[in-house]
Amino acid sequence: MPRKVRELFHDLERGTDAMAFVDPYADIESFHRRDAARVEMVALLQSIMDEREAGPEATDDDRDLLDVLMSIREEDGTLRFDADMVTGMFISMMFAGHHTTSTTAAWTLLELLKHPVEMDKVMAELDALNTAGEPVTYQALREMPHLESSIKEALRLHPPLIILMRKVLQDFEVQGYTIKAGKFVCAAPAVTHRIASLFPDPERFDPDRYSPERAEDKNLYAWQAFGGGRHKCSGNAFALFQIKAIFCILLRRYEFELVSPPESYRDDYTKMVVEPASPCRIRYRRRAKAEQAQTMTETHIHYGDQASGHYRIEVDFDLCKGHAACMSEAPELFHVNEEGRLTVLNDRPGESLVAKANAAAKYCPTQAIRVIADR
């Protein structure tokens, strides 16, 4: 993604905090920047559309979503969707499909790490379905009940949306109260999901709630992660399949661990899409190299203890992918910029920083870092 587009989306995102539920056009700086970014985004997209309109038609292999939208025409040949409408579509797709999915994946992983017994059940399920190392199939994704239940339980405890809103089209009564047409009614999933009569022991992470025997999600208006009724999210099934596919890859390739105390991970309700509050740190490394990485790190520590006390850091920049795990472990020694380029701030760490250097080497996902003791 071009840098300019990233900057515009960053301003758009910062302008969609929870205040937008109250007054989306409040006179605050983040909203001004958001609206200015949208104007720039429309202008940028308009220039791309003008260029494509004047140029040759894209081939089937080169067509993207914008080409598809531009191919939809009115009877007089004009575009059905102008740059303003397409910009709105792209923004909606980013916030509705990207942030909600990434947030749910993050909370599912955090909850599984906080509950190792549930993680073991998920891993056993994945091992049983992929014993031969074959690619994950559509049918395999259908046969992962515990992983799916874990995702649903993460969604219950950490629903991405603060409220769900509906406009009343005609007067109706609820428990003696009259709701007038034209008003808005709202449901707060994080509140509904903690009603003990609907979900016993509601604060507990319990994927077995969704087993056939218990089926605590059978009340479709109680489990509200994707809304309910006629306007329930049409992408709910796809979202669950997508997250299951993500975990089929992540959990079999990497092993993870929490960095902070389990209770420190919490929801950030200042954003329109509720995310884990920052900082939200975990460690990860490739499973296939886990033993090798541990042995290498222990060897470095032992070797250093018997050496003269002088150390140097070596980095294989061909292996480095800019994950920035090293910077998290040792910011005094490593820096990764926005483009993912690593700079070693000090390749000769003193005794006080050797432990951090070894941690950076140990938790580098690609094992690009070595800490060597000079004799």
C-alpha cells in the first residue's frame, strides 16, 4: 500500500472513535483530520479512475475490485459508482471486515494463551485433522468445533462493536414502554453477553457453552456478536471460516506466550471497533526451530560466562523480515522503522544488556540475530 494511502487511512481510523456514536461531526481535531483525509482519498481515487477510464481495458488477470466496480454502468454508459461512493465502500470494507476480524483473532489467541487447557484442546483438534500435513480443506474447517467455539466465546467476552443500532419504523411497546417511530434503539453486546440468565458464570471463558448439549447461543438475540434479526451481519459464516483458517496456519507454524500478566490484557472502549488496549504484547517463534533456538540461546549464555565478558551482535539482514520482536525485547540495542528496516543501535552490548540481547535473539521469528562472546 502506498505511503500516502496508509497516512490517509490512519487519519480516517483516528477519526472513528466512540465519540462518533454521540456526534460524528463534533468540532474536534481528529474529526477534522478524518474529514480532510476522506476528501483527499476521493481525489486520489478519482485520479486513478480517470486514468483507467482513458487507458486500455484491464485483462481478466489484471482486474481488481476497482475495475469491477467501474465496469458496472448505467443505461447511458455512465459509471454507476463515482469516486465518492467507491471511497465509502472501501472505508466500510476496511472497518467492517478488517478491524473486526483482526480484533477477534487477537482476542481468541489471548484467551487461549490465558487458558492452556483450552489451547491444548484446539491443538489436539488441529493435529487430528492435519496428521499428514495436508493443506487445510473446506471440509476440515467445518470439523473444528472446539476452535469455532473458542472464537465464539472470545466474541462473547470481547464483541468488536460497542452498540448495535436500529431505527424504529413504527410504534411498538416493550414491557409497558412505547417506542415511537423515528427513534433509535440500541443493544450493547458486551452487556447482553454478561447477563447470567443467558450465559451462566458470564465472566468465565468457557467454549463448551456452544456444545450441542448446552447451546447457550441458541437464543439468536442473546448472542449478538454479529447482530441479530433481518440485519444480522451477512458475513458471519465467512468471518468464522476465515479466522479458523488463520489459526490453522498460525498455531501449527508458531508457538506463542504472553508477555504481560493475563489480567493486564483488556478492551479499549475509546475506539468505534473495540480492540485490545495497547500495549498488547506476546512472544512468538517458529515451532520447527523452537528447540534449535533454545539450544543456541543457552549456548551463547554459557559461552559468554566463560569468556572475557565482551560480546557482539550479528544480524543476517537477508533473514530479517522487520517483525520488530528484537526492538520489543531490547529497544536500547535495536530499532525497526516504519518500512520494517532494522538498525542495530549498539552491536557491542555491555554486561548489563547481554540478557536483553539474548532475549532478542531467542524470540526473533526468523532467527536472524546472533549474540557472540569474543574470546
